[in-house]
Amino acid sequence: MVKYKDYYQTLGVSRNATEKEIKASYRKLARQHHPDTNQGKNKAQAEEKFKEITEAYEVLKDADKRKRYDMLGANWKAGSDFTPPPDMGGFTFDFGRMGGMGGMGGMGGGGAQFSDFFDILFGQAMAGAGARGGARGTTGSPFGFPGAQEAEFGQRRRNTDQEADVELTIEEIANGTMRKIQITEPGGKTRTLEVKIPKGVRAGAKVRMSGEGGMGPNGKRGDLYLKVKVKPHPYYKLEGDNLVTEVQVSAPQAVIGGECNVTTLDGPVMVKIPPFSQNGKLLRLKGKGLPQLKSSVRGDHLVRVKVTIPTEISEEEKKHWQALAKLSRSDVGAKAGV
């Protein structure tokens, strides 16, 4: 049992606050309480407050975490004893292992640490116990085990956790997919699991399937982590939330301008090539990239212009190129005053 934290109250926003309002409030409070701007006797208090608002922002800025937090309801009071429900919705994303703010490295000497409440709510207490446990065992265990028993449970849990790779196409990442995962048990027995991969996951993310890992000596299973990998794509490359496509444009087309057909996640799109497009120029198709996790926000589709020249030409074409070259030299000479 831990103390419930009212993240909305911490940031001074309503439960219906928009993403923009949450961000604005966080920035204001972060500037006010950042340890670098508070010295002397106020520094320790500022550090603690800064940790609290950072933790609150980490949850409320993320649509998935915020939804999970809001599942607790609006009737909790800050500081009240909190025991998590036995099932918070099947598998979850292991935010603590996905980098960014979830890992909590980077502030002050030992790095800021999120609260036990955060760990319990988002699965770190069971999934990543060893990362922060130290002498006090599994941080924030919801099972009420004291001291050594708690540490023993955490070790046993970690030993029964399993990890497997799941390779997705860019289309599956963009749209979400169902996958069947075959798990081999000790002795050669196999289990087949079906998992729903929501749209917007990224390479390196880990999808946690609670209670689907290895069997422990106590008859309980650990967790299964599916690490996302992305298959190479014939048309797209990934740059964060953006997709990048390279199109070949002839030299005359690069100078004069024209059009080309580009395959996007939403289907073919006709893209205008502006006149005087240089090699490597990027054309942006706004909102045609990958969606963010459980969000309607999408990245962009970038079209990179690659100017090509022919490897062979006819005699007639050669005459035209020679004439063009002569005109280009005359133009350069005229501009230079020769």
C-alpha cells in the first residue's frame, strides 16, 4: 500500500486539461522549481518539488499513461492509501525500459526516481525490480511483503520473466496488428499466444504480457516482454515519426519542375517537383507519416529528390546537351563580365 498521487493537482490543472494546458503548466512550474535556480536551504525542497511535477508531467503528457491513470477514477484524494486493482488491463507497455523520462536518469547526482505509486501503476515494480531495488528489494511491491521476503519475491519474478522479438512491417506499426506468438516451454512443450499490437509502437519498445512468462517454483508465471523490431521496407526509411522516400528526378525535370507519383501509407499521392530543385531537396507531405502511440497525431512523409543523369544518350540527344552546355557557358561568362 502506497500513497495515491494526484498528478492533476500537482500540475495545477483540471482533469479535462488539454495537452497544451498541461505542457504550459509544467514548463512554468519546472522553471520555478528547477534545482539550478534554487540555492541554499531552498534547494532540497525545490529538488523534491521538481521530481513531483516531472513525474506528474511524465504521466499526463502521454495519452496511454494518462488513460491508465484515469482508470483509477476521480474520487481518490492525494495522500490517501492506495492499493492497485488486481488487473489493470492485460499487457502494458513497459515505459521504464523504453528510455526517455521513464528511466529517470539524468537529474542531480543519482538521477531522479519516480515514486512507488508510479512504479506500481505502470508495472516497473514487478517488471524492472532490479533496476532500483538496492537494499530495500523490489520497490513499491503491491503485495505487502516486508524486507527480505519482498526482495526474494522480486528475484523470483525476474527469473521467470521471458523476452522474445516481434518483427513488424511499417504498415503494421502504422495500423496496429494481431500476432500469434509461439513460446517454447522447458521440455519442448509450446504455447501459442495471441497479442494485439496497437498502432504507433516503435522499434525497441517492449510490449509486456503480464503472467505469460516462465513458470516459477511457486506455480506462478513471470511476464513476457515482446521487443519490437522493424522489417526493412522497399519504399520507406524511418526517421523518428517521419517516413522518408527517395524519388529519382531527371536533370531537365529538376530544372523545369514537374510531377512524380509517391506511394504513401494512405495510398499514391502526386507530388509536385518545384523548378530548380537541387539534389537532396526534401519535399514534405504533412501528416502522412507514422502515428504516435495511441494518438491521432502523425509525423510527416518526406520525399527526398535525387537528381539523376543518363548513363548513355543518342546522337540527337547529345547535340541538345552540347547546345545546352554551350548556352550555360555563355550565361556564366555574361554574368562574370567576360
